[in-house]
Amino acid sequence: MYEHYFQCPYCWEEISMLLDPSTNTSYVEDCEVCCNPIQITTDFENMELQSFNAEDIEQ
């Protein structure tokens, strides 16, 4: 697993998530501070993080 720190797109607090480098994926996970849903998209190549995107989910 790979721990990645980033800023929540809702509350702007720095949070971290564990990412699995064996898969490239897009999923929703709640912010551990404000509990709003965040769309997470990752891209790994050779087990190294190439891109990471965290976006708010428009309601």
C-alpha cells in the first residue's frame, strides 16, 4: 500500500489515503475530516504513482 497526502476539495484539510499500486482505479471515498464524498482517480506505472486526482462530487 502507498500512503498519499492531499488536500480535501471540500474542507481544504490535509488528509491521507492508502492507495493500492497494483491497480489503476477510480472510486469514491469520504473525507476523514468533513465526511464529504471525494472522487479519487489514480494511475500507477511500474508500482509508482504517476497521477492522482481528488475531486468533489457535484450533487
